Amino acid sequence: MGNHHYEELSFYHGAAKLALNAALSPLDNAKVLMQIGFEPLPPRPTKTLFGRPALGLPNVFTYMSYMRKRDGFWGLYRGCTARMACQVVSGVTFHQVTSRITFQVQEMSRKAAMLRTLLAFSLGCALSSLASSAEIDLDQLLADIQRERDVQPYVPNEYPDDYYNGAGDPAQTIMARVRKGAGNCYAQGKCLYYSKRMKGEFCGDCGKRPGCFPGDASVLKKSGQTVSMAELKVNDEVLAATRDGELTFSPVVTWLDKRSNDTTPYLEIQVQLGHRIVLTSNHVLLVRQQEDLVSRFAGDVRVGDMLKVADSAEAGRWSPVVSSRPLLATGAYVPLTAEGTIVVDGVLASCYASFDHDWAHALTTPIRWLPALFDGPGDRDADGPRAAVELLKSFGRWLFPEPGSKNRAADDHSVVKLPLMAPLQASSQ
């Protein structure tokens, strides 16, 4: 009964706050215009408190009157929907987060409990603000999503000559081959891709191409056991390193992405000591540059770059890159450790892809500190991308809009999705 009464009071409190903010929306709009220095009205002659002549700037009510004359009454409430959506999402997020947190006074000091609540509330505000901004720039948001999901048009002449076996009409031969491959892939619930680097087709996940490690990549647990990515579990302590490159064991707090059956094009990077690491071209490696470790995408790593290799926590050495080659592998795994790094196949790598290591590490702080807020106990090791991670990636693309910059990986155009219907339509002409 007490909980029901509390929830009822919370509802009325939230509704009253929502109505008050909606009513005061014109004041917020006027405040923004004044803050950005928008001055459509000239100053008016007035006098100071001591009777001296002076020029007075328009006040907030003068701005409101100007907006009503220019845009009408409803112009005063422009952007009100976005503010209300932000408040609703923030309130619901805060309520859901706090309802999942069990405050145990015996185990947690009051300061720690307050800090945890503030972190959860801040995250809810950030996520809700990002969601509510869709009203302001919805067309751009939809265009970004569509650009990522759309496939490039199928043009037979864009592929290398060895894609055609030389028998019969080239276009018809290629289309027949693609039609057969696409049918096989779609029968498996997948899509057909063509890799320009490997000069061949493969079946892969129809969604976004992840940045990750394959399922047969190995990691070293604190117990001394070597396990594959497919066998790795949340809470396992694995060999990693601090940001300074000092080797340590760090627990796996969650998965940023996990797709057991996805076939993905990877890069195999080999160092002089014989270690090989397999990862996607947009995954981040930590390369030694003088005395510092710098973030570098795997596709940008060059022969001679120094990577840290380690077969145990006590044996870490630097070794130059000697080669890099493309290959296909099954599985797409992205474990997130508390340190944000992980030693895979004996080579130190970041847990992050697509964005600079330090930026990604900072943005995933709530996920690393409070992983239970984002995944239930039964979902921690489940397959599939994580919604919170996808939202953070969207924020990262907004923060770093230019692909191929220092902080964001370049778009990979070496893999093209081949549609099923294009060859059928073309061959019928």
C-alpha cells in the first residue's frame, strides 16, 4: 500500500513539474535568445537608479512580445515538445534506475549511495537529452541511420577482373554467381557480402559490421588457463594492462558486442616475435610512440609500429609489426574489462573500436562502474549488440562527425553488401 501511494505521489509530482515547465517554455526560449546575443530590438532610453540617462536593453518580456508578433502565439512554445520529451524520458529513466538499485545501508556508506544515485541520474539525463534532440534534427538523424544501413549499388564493373571467370557474358556470369550466393545466404538468415581485399564473397550478419575479435582468439585467465573468446565469461579475470602499459589482470565486466555465428572480415597482424592478433580494421591497438602508448586503429597500423606482447603478467616485451593480411573468421566478440584493455593472442589491444581509446574509455565509464544497470544477470553473456553501446556510438558519431579523423575510424568501403533482387532484375532485362 505504501509503495502504491508513493508511486501515485511521484506521478502527480512529475505531471505537475511537466505542466510547469511547459508553461514556462516561453521564458526559456527568450533566455536562450538573450544568451546567444540575438538583439532584434534597439535599446531604449531610460535612467539609472540615481537619475542618470542610460540605454536599457530589452528584458525577457520584451523578447517574448517580439517572438509572439513575429511567429504568433505558438511560436512562444517552439521546442516545448523536445523539452517535455527530455523530462519524461529522464524521469522514467531515473525511476527505473533507482528502483533497480538496492540501497543496503549496512554495506554502503551514505556518501557512496548518493554518488551511485547521482551517476545513474546523470546518465539518464544524458541519454534522454540525446533522444529528445531527434525533434530538433530528425531529418539529419534519419539520414545518418539510413546511410549506415543502406548498401552500395551493385555495379559489376567495380570488382576486380578475377571476380569473372572468363566464360560467357561477364555481367550475366557475375549476376548468376551473386544470385546463387545471395540465395544461400538469405536461406541462413544472412546477407551476401563481397570483400575487395579478399576478392571473394561471404555470408554475414545483415546488420552493422562490428569491430571485434573472432571466436577462436585466445585470452589468458588469472588461473593460468588459456580460453577462447567463445568460452570467455563475464567476471573472468584476464590478462590486460593499465593505460601506461603495465601488465595486470582485469575482470570482464560485460560485453560491448557478442555475435557467435557472424562471419566477419578481419586483419591478421603479425609481430616480429611471432605473435599474431586477428581483429577488425576499426579496432583500436595501443602502439608505443617514444615513451607513450597511443591509440591507433588496426587498419592504420604499419610495418615497424611497436606493439606489446605478453604470454604472462611477468613477461611483457615490445615487438615491431612485420605484416598484415586480410582473412575471414567466425564470431564477433568485444569483451569490456575494467581497465579497458585486453591481451588477445599474446598482443595488447584496446577493448574499443571505431573511436579513440581514451574517449571511448571515458564514455563507457557508467557501463564499467555499474554494468548491472544495463544488463540483467541472465543477459550479461547473451549474444547480440547492447542498446546502451549503440547509443554511445551514436553520441560518438555526433561528437566526431568526420570519419577517418584522429578520434574516429574511417568508414570501411572494402566490403560491399550484394542485394538479392538486383541480379534477378538485371538478368531479366
